[in-house]
Amino acid sequence: MITHYCIIRDQNIVLDGKVIFSEKNSDLDAFLLNAYASLKVDYPKFYKMDNLSKLGFLAAEMLLKDRSLLNDYAPEQVALVLSNAHSSTDTDRRYTLSSRTAPSPALFVYTLPNIVAGEICIRHKIKGENAFFVAPAFDPALMADYTDMVMAGDTGASIGGWVDVLGGHYDVFLYLHEKNKAGLAEHTTGQLKELYNTTLWNS
Amino acid sequence: MVAGTGVISAIGNSLPETLHAFQQKKSGIGAITQLETLHKNVLPVGEVKLSTEQLAKITKQPTITRTALLGIHAAREAIASAGISSLKKWRTGLISATTVGGMDRTEDFFQPFLQNPSQGRLRDVVHHACGSTTELIAEAIGVNGFLSTINTACSSSVNSIMLASRLIRQGLLDVVVAGGTDALTKFTLNGFNSLMILDKEPCRPFDATRNGLNLGEGAGFLVLVSETVAAREKIEAICHVSGFANTNDAYHQTASSPEGRGSFAAMQQSLEVSGLSTDDIDYINLHGTGTVNNDQSEGTAINRLFSDKKPKLSSTKSFTGHTLGACGGIEAVFSVMAIRHGCVFPNLRFQQPMPELGIVPQVEFESGLKIRNVMSNSFGFGGNCSSIIFSQIQR
């Protein structure tokens, strides 16, 4: 079942339907930094990340608040299935601009969409199956079917969802799915569609 | 079992040319002559000394992508040296690694297209995908069974040989042509330049003053066969793949962890699979890119695993440059060459050991040695670490 879900939209971070952090009137860069500060975790690498990774990192922190998955699962039993529409275009554009003067190694290493997956895996010591899909819009059926396939074996938990950013536009829906735990909703196409669509679509 | 090998790189277009270059300590690294780039007289590279047109002529192919032509050339040499009567008789597969695929041609397309979206020859982009390179090689060598393409950055072709060994061990295939190919492209040259890890001088792997890598290009393939095939085709294979492991460093997008935890795990686990101990390894073909980070990380892992009983070791990237997705295949061919000829290869331009590690690589070509087991390392971006062991077959 889906045991937690996190949505980052319109300068709000929402966990399981409840607003956890909110900050109006700041741009995305400032919002991300302040959201990180509010977590009171010590992970200086956050400052080096691109916005896609920062968004994924923050959402994953929310899902795993006060909890280590490794208490319940081996590192290989946790999967990660992410998707978005704009790949790493946000960072690709920044890198292209920087390369007109001096190409930045710090930006270059984020010019792939699955770097956010790596950042989440490193942070939470996840070593299971992972995949990153680029699709025009959040596809609940793809997410449900693919994750079910990944979890058909020994995998006990997966972090899945949507992490998208391009310029000032961003949209994050990340959830934790655990095979043998009671939770908020069944991991089905219908439930994913509903959870994704019901929160904060006023941006 | 390894039935045949084939290689093309900056130091030669065939096995004999390659061995000769090692004996003469003749590096293939020099100024850019083939690739059109702004870095032409700035960055040294390990280019294959043939134009794409010449390669097409030699391989009797149309001027498809350079990556595919290099692959076809090396794969054919491997098949010819294996002496199998007909690949069609067996369940034969091709597993080819590449990181750039047909990008060399895509770059030709891109310039006119950037000027005007109605310009650019679409024919230049049809083989862009990595898998297309494998299909072109398969067609040229007449393999139409199992095909697979692997891209795990610089560990790619060790992983393709690993997969090939496993498919044969499990009885799923009889013969597999496995290795990798990569051509130099603007994309990789500019990308590595952005990371500030290209040396403007020829690289100095494992030296205290090392200051980055030189990119190279080429292809290396093995023909692996089952014991049944070896017996039926009367192939006197001299070595087999005895151990392998693929691990992840989980540290950084492009850098290795300073303590080399991924590379340590790969080497240790490949030893476990082979049932050998560190004493049994006679030569290590290092990943040894010449970057500050790789050599420190790899050296730390080697010191930890082998402590003060280190075998002879060297980085042949000082000859070929770093051939990315092809390096595991090319260095697998070198590893087999070491066993076949009882030799080890020099690590060029080495002067002083890294002070924190004190590792002194082999600096001269040496032959007349008993080389029973060779370990070859390939570590890629994304923390992807692979180690493979080739062992002499005792008769």
C-alpha cells in the first residue's frame, strides 16, 4: 500500500495531505533553500544539487521522516521509479548558458535526469531496482504497472512518482509504496491518479 | 573460454601491431588529426590512425558511423582468430558496449541543422542510438541471434564480457562475441573538458604529478565459447574468464569515493567468484585513467586488498588513451595477450609514486614471464565498478 505521499506545488510541501511547509512570495531557489533549512538535517551536499535533485531530495526526506527504510528492508529490497516531462532540461539550459563563458563542472554533472535518483539512493542507502521515465505527463498506469513488476520479486518497498522542473514551473508527487504494510491507499492506477490530482492545483 | 581476440586502437589496427607497439613502448597519444574540433592543437588524444573513409574501405562497408566501423574491424579480427568453422552452427550472440554510438555522425548533422532547421542530412542521424551500432556490427559479422548493447560509461565493455560469460555458463548461448567500441566525438571531448579532467600533456597514470586523462578511441572484442564448442571446433583456448564482479560506489555522479569502496568490492568479489586469492594474480591491468581522483581511489583499494604483496600492474591507457565504453574490451584483449605471450605492459611516463600510496607500476615491457591470472579493472561514471579475471587453462 501507499504508506506516505508528498506533493511539492505552489510553494507548499504537503505530506499525506497536510501542509508541512509553506512559503509564499519567494522564487523557487529561495523556497528550496528555506524548505531545506526547515528540515534541520545536516546534508551539505544539498547546496550543490540542481533544482531537480533538490526537489526530489526534499520530497524523499518527507516520505522517510523519522524513519530509516533499512530497519525494515535490505538496501537491495527498496526500488526507485521516477518520471517527469522535462528530463534535466532545466539544468541543461543553465549549463548551456555557462558554457558560453566557462563550462561549469558542477552543473555538467547534473545534466542527466536520473541524477536525482542517484542523490536519493545515496542519501537513503537504497540499492534496489531503479528506473526513470520521461513522459509528457504523469502516467499513473505506467507507474502502477511498472512498479508492480519491479515489486513482484523480493523488493519490499519502492519510492515512486513524478519530479519535474523547468524554470519557475515545478511539480512533485512522490510516494512510498510498501508491499506488506497497511497504508493510506492501495497502489493502483486509480488511487495514484486521485492522489496526484487532488492536491493544490491552483498554481 | 576465450577462443579469439581482436583489437583496434591508437597503437595499432591489429593484434600484432598492438604487441609491437607495447614492445617498442610506442604510445599512440598525440595531436588530433581526424576529429574536427576547437581543441585540435590543445588536447592530445589517442586516435585510431585511419580516417573514417579508410576504415570503411578496409571493412568493405559504407561510411556508416566510425563507432560501428571500429567495432566491425575488431570483431572480425576476433572471429578470424577464434578459428570457428561457422558461427551459424552455434547459438551465437553479440554483446557490444558503446557510450557514444553513432554520435560522431549526429555531430555532422547538427551544425548545418543549427543554422537552418531545414538543413542537415537525416541519413547522418539514423544510427545515433547505441543499439544501432550493435546491429550494424551484427549484420557485418553475420550474427542474428542474441544481441545486446551495454552502456554503463567506462565499465561498459567489461560488463558486456561479464554478461557473455554468464550466458555461456548458464547454457543459454554457445558462442558470444563480446566487447565494446567507441569513437572520439566532440561531445565526449567537450564533456570531459567541462569536468576539467583532461590533461593537455600525454597522461601519466599512477604518477604523483598526474593531471588528468587523454581520451582515446577504438574497439576490443573477445570470442567466448562454451567447453562443448571448444571441444567440437578443436579450439585450444589458452584462457577463460574465471571471475567477475560489478559493484557500485554510490558516492558521486562522476567521481570515485576517495577510499575506492566500489573498486575494492569489485576486485574482492571477482576474486571470490574465481576462487583465487590475491597471491594468484600475476598482473593487474589498471583502470588507471590518470585523473587525480581515479588513480588515488583505485590505488587505495589495491593497497587495501593486496597490501604489500602487489602483483605487477600498469595502465595501458598511457598508450591508448581512455577509450571509454571500449576500454574494458580493449584491455581484456591486452589481458589475454599477457597470458598468451607471458608478458606485461609498461605504464608510460611514470616517474614518481603517489606519496600517499607508494605504488610503483611496471615501467618496462617484460616477457618470458609466467602469467597465469590477470585482473582487469574498469570503473565508470555513476560509480559503476567492474573487475574481471582471466585465467590460463592448465593442460
